[in-house]
Amino acid sequence: MTVRDSAGTVILSTGPLRIEAGDLLVVRGPSGSGKTTLLEVLAGRVAPGLAVTGTIDVTGIGSGATYVPQDPASTLDPRQRVERVLLDGRSRRVVSREEVEQVIDMLDLPVRILSQRAGRVSGGEAVRVAIARALIGDPELLVLDEPTAGLGAQARERVAAVLRDRRDRGRTTVVVTHDDVLIAGLQARILSLAAVDAELSLGRPSSEGGRLLEVDDLGLDMVDGRALLRDATLSIGSGEVVAVVGPSGCGKSTLLRAIAGLHPVCAGRIELAADGRMISLPVAASIDRPARRSAQQWRALQRAGQDGRLELNPVMRLVAQVAQPLRTLHGTPRREALRRADELLARLGVDASARRRRPGECSGGQRQRAVFARAVIVEPAVLVADEPTSALDRASVAAMLRVLTEHRRRGGAVVIATHDEELAALADRVYMIDDGHLKPLTPVDARGEDS
């Protein structure tokens, strides 16, 4: 089977592919290699402008497939309660409460989540809600695109157990993933669109410098007012990399959003080095009212969010979005800003055609690298990155870490929220959020996180 875009460029080419009833097939390969396109063909969701030639033989399976895309949380209506999301327009006469509770229990979600609005659950919980919605009705063919991206070890194992159970019951599942732990746990047939191996390293800073960021006794609440984090304290110096780990929903993303001025704090302060002294940074007044920081402060502290669909402007091309902060925060001329943005995206492995596409026309990994590039291109003193590698293959992670190594050698500091144990192990220090508190970990503790 071959898939071409409107310009005639081949974006996916596979050899003979036959999928039997009861198969559990893992598709792997580098970002942009066509993995998502393959799933969309299987699900009958070929994007406009794409031309498909050839066939995939899917035997013993009725028509239609249930599809869980990348960034599945973005497919949930944040205003709906989770139970209504799971019913997905189906009548309660068709789907019983017992079936709903059974599915969420399989994914280690509490029953109380059914009464919550989808916009109020954590990122990891939202991913599992989207997977649960697809599982209800026990579809004959289920295709999932990076279903464990951003999930902790326990949640990933629950997803693996659900997929193994489907195979044991003769249901067919096709999974795109970069998650080596998931692949090993599934013991599935593997289709490799490419084989990549790369060494991961964050290098060392050129020299030790002074403090750049200080978080002191910070308190954070959830949107509904419940306590999320109390007395959070951390300090990060020039050239240092700090990882923040913990299970889904513990507050990692919220902590980074608060540091970046996008989530209100109920106690404590955030300080940033400026002109040889530490100054207190303004914080968000509310979820809808970001901090009123100066251009210099925004330039000094940048955030790379984890969901490219939400972070990027849907109508702007990737290269223009990466260039934009150079123009607004540094006053860089348009031509020079675009040149530097194009060069950085290329170093991150985003191919030339993707760099000129809009976010909706790109893979999740390409969007994720664009979000990262947009934050790092202004050379901030402090970069906070939320799950920056969750949708990336190993070669793309290695490319991103090379850019981070250069950042820290310039004296920049990095705070990373991650479920990736290998990435956390590369950090200089690791903190874990546990039971509403931010605790320093030893390297051994970090490797056992959420296991």
C-alpha cells in the first residue's frame, strides 16, 4: 500500500500487510514515517488530499474500526461529565452502568471520575477516559495512536493488560507506539516502518553558576478549589536540569504552568534571577488571566507544553510559529527569524515539507518538536518543558537532547515534567510529587517511580 499527498509525495509505503482476527499488531518507526497515516487508513479516516493505492487485507473483521488518535484528551468535550463522554451518544439501554464501571476499573480510574467534567481531570486521566470510551462496546477492530504517551508506569501496564485481554478474546488491535516498555509487555507482532537506535545524553554544563529560579513554599489548588500541592520548594541553578516525576494527576503539569505564569498560586512565591539578584515573578490571577509579566520576564522563562494541538495556532505554519517569539521578544527581522526557526526544526528532525505545514497536517511528534523549538529558540534563562518527549521516537529524543545540551552549556536551566524514567535518570536532580508534596529523590528512587 502507498499513500501520497496532494503534491504526489509518498508519505507511507508498506509491503504486503495482512491482519487476522485476534491479531495484536504494534507499528513502530520514527516520527513522520507514516504510522498515523496507516492507522487512519485502517480506520477509514483518510485525510482530504491523500491518495491511497494498494490494499491492506483485514480478514474476519466486520466493517468499521474504533480509532483512538494521538492527543486523545483533545477529543473530549471538557464541559461534559465523564459518564456522558463514555456513553458517546449511546443510550443507557445499550450501555449499562455496570459495563461503564468495569471498563474504567480495567484502566485504574476511580468510579468518582464519572461525575467529574472532562475538563477537570488530569492529562493522564483524560487519556485513559478516551481509551475507555473506545473500549465500550468491545469493538472488533481497535486502532490506537500512542495510547500510553504521558502515562505513568502503572497506568501503562493497565493499558497493556487491556490490549492483551482483547487478543485473548479474539479481538483485533493495532497500536502505534514508541514505548519500548509497552511493546515488551504486549508480546505482539511488530511492523517496523524504520529501525532507529540512538544514544541518549544531556551532556554536562560548561561550568556551575548561580541560582536562576527559586520556588518557595508554593501552594496550588485544582480548578474546583481542592488542594493539589502544598509547600513546594525547589531551586535550580545555571546549566542545571531538574526532572519532576509522579503519577498522572499529581500536579506536575500544573506546577510547570504556575511557574510559567499560567496557573494561579494560593501560597508562596516564584523568583527569577535578574541583573544579579532574585526578583519575585508576577503570578496568574486565575486560569483565564495569565501573569502580567514584562517582555524581559517572558523571554527569560519559557514553557513548552505537552499538547501540540492546544499549544499551537491551527492556522499558522510550523516554521512561522517557531519564528514568532524571536520577532516579538527579541525584535529579530522576519527573514532572519524564519531562517533560524527553519534551521532549529531541521536539527530536531522535522522534515522540510512538515516545517511548512499547519499543525493539523503534521504528526504528533512533529507538533511536539515545534512546541519545544518555539520555547527554546529565544534562549531563555529557564525552560520548563512538560512531557517534551512523550510522542517522540528514540532518534527524535536524541536530537532534542542535543539541543538541550547546548542550552545548558550556554548557562540555561531546564525543569522537565516527565513519566519517562530514562529521561529522568539523565537529570542532575529529580523531584517526585507524592500526596500533594514535592520531594527530592535519589537516582535509585527516580528509577522506581510509579512502578
